[in-house]
Amino acid sequence: MNQLKDGYVVDVPYPTFVHKQAMPLWMTVIVQQQGFHAPNIDRPFRYLELGCAMGIHLHLTAAAHPNGHFVGVDFNPQQLLVAQEGIERTDISNIEFIQASFDEILDLDLESFDFIVTHGVWSWINDQYQQSITDIVDQLLKPGGIFYCSYMSHPGATHFSSIQKLMVEMARNLQGDSNTKAVQTLHFARQLAQHDVGLFQKVPSLKQDLSALAQDKPSYIAHDFLSQHWQPQHSADMIRRFGSIQMAYTAGAGIIENMDSLSLPPALKKVIDQLPLVTLQETAKDIARYTLQRQDLYIKNRTKPEPDTGFQNVQFRLMPKAPVGQSLAHDPKIGMINDVIEICEKILSALADTPLSVKALFNHLKLHITLSQFGEIMMLLMWAGYIHPTTTQIDHIVVSKMNQWMQEQQLNWRVFAECATVIEP
């Protein structure tokens, strides 16, 4: 079997990942909190994943959102065999998989979509396929629709460039499958690191980064570092590229990157806020945060912000592992922000009894902060994994079958239906 197709690893399957940041309810709430309209997922909607691999993320997402119709596209037929097995095993009816390369999709006469997502793929494909994705978003995303694009970013990934080139060049001359080559080439790179010279002297953290990478599955290392077109991106280039097709960069899907007051020193935030363009602002933030991976959310033909876009009416509930009744002073996430610890503890306690909307919770707690500030604290707790928006759109039969299939596949993900997301029990 050929190990590469169009410069991308195809002889070993991409490891299973689930990205809650790319799930419809998660994305729509972030967009609403930023003050913009999002697709209404209480009504039927359509969702396209470009580069779906074995389809595990799409299966779980479809089971959690019965109002949606989900389409996964991948050019590797071996990976889609698992994806198709999931449909047959769970009897899920709102999902389909298509074997096609990105440059073939626009010839398939597909209906338009409310969401288009691609995770990681952009950093591993050539210019032709990047343009194909751009064209797909341009032609198949509905006005007001959301595009999620995750990619390796400068400057956090910059110091990996020479290492990745070394691994690719070595792999050309090694025997074995891509997993074997990934392990061998990374081992050699780590041998170089032991000498603490050159690149490793200038970037001392690189040795630790390679040691951490060695703990990942060989298939992950192979897909992420043995592609011939591996290329981290500058956020400014991405924002400008999609801006040319009326896509407005709106937020980061990881949430914390939207909270400048928490992730940037106040003096630096003030300087960055004065920059006149979003491309300049995001580039400066990437430098300040040493961003390794971005998860960008764009909106097509985005309208101006409005005073009430629905965020205050979003209902939240506790997640199963929320630390209710416990001090958050030493919490690894919340504890770093002294000013909000007490408020966060009060929010968790209030939600212990019943789910509440943002506005109802704010009125109940009678805090001496603005509703906007309260909304940011709610998003902080969502980022921490302690609370989540709720849904009433649940198909308990499909959820049960999907969770059973996950167990049979020895995968530690389960649909948490009440929140249209996934958890690890």
C-alpha cells in the first residue's frame, strides 16, 4: 500500500479524537456571547466535516444533535469503513459519509450547510486543497453560517519546522510503515536534542516538547509530522484569506483565547486594543500567547452586533464533574483569577438545584457586576468544563446505541445528551 497520497499519510489510520469545540451547540453559544447571531439549532440544520477520518467525532456529534444532518468527507476508503460500521451498528439516520477528495466535493451537488468544520487538516495539505476548502466554504456555507478551522499556528509551531523537515527527509529512506518511520525519526530528533546545541540551545523548551510528543500514539505523530505539506499558518493570512470570501473572523472556539483580560497583561491588552485591524491584533496576541494551535470561528456575511442576540437566554447546567461546594482557590483553572473565585463558587452552587438561563442566574445572584461581565465568567466556567449549555433536543434511543458502540470500540467517549456534547466518564 502507498504510504502517501498527495503528500499525506494514508497507510495508517488517524487516531480517534473528539472535538467538543467543533460541536454545534458549543459554537453557537460562543458566537452569541460575542454578540452575533448564530444558526438556530432548535430547527433542522446541516453540518459538514472536511477530513472526518473514521467518523467518530461526527457520530457522537450527530447523536448529540438530532435536529442536524451531518455529512463527513474523507478521501481514505479504509477509514470510512469504520465510519460506515457506526451507521449500521447504531441505526443513526442523520449522518452520511462520502469518499472524495476536497477538489471533488463541489461536483457532488450537495445542499448548502449551516456549519462547515475542519480540524487540523489545513496544516497538512497542499495549496491546491487549501484552495478547494476555501471554495467549498464560499459556495456551500449558508449566509450566517459558521466555519470552524483548526490549524497549527505560528509562533508556537515555528520551532517544529526544522524538526518536521528532518523527520520527512529521514522517512524517505527508512523501511516500514508510517508508524515505524514516525517513531524512528522522532527518536533521532530526540538524540540530537540531547546535545543542547544550535536550535536546541536557542529554543530550550524544544527538548521537552519532543519528549512530550514521544508519549503520543505513533499514528498521531505520523499524520502530524510526516506529511510533505506540513505548514503552520499565520492567523493574519487565514483571516485575510477567508475575509476575501465574506467570512468574518469572530472568535476562538477554545473560549479562553477570547478572554484577553485573563490571558494578557492589562498593559499589553491596552496596547493591542489600539491596533486598527483584527489581523494585527490577532498576530500580536499569537506572539504574546505563543500560540501553537488556533481554532478559529468565522461567520459568513456577518451582521453587526446587536444588544440582545440570545446569549442571556441560554440555559446552563452543571457538568458531571463540577466541583460544587468546593473551594476553587487552588483550582488549576479558576484559581488563577482571584477576582472571580467567589462568583464562580456561587454560580456552581446555584446550578446544583436546577439549570438556569444566564439572565435568570444573574438576577438570582444579585452580583455587583454587569451582565456582560457575568457572561464572561459563565464562559470561563464553560471553558473549565464545569458548566455547559443545555438542550431539549434529545433522541435517547440513538444516544444509548451510540454510547454502547463507543464501549464496544473501547473508546472512552460518551454522549451527554442533556448538553449536546460528549464526556469521558
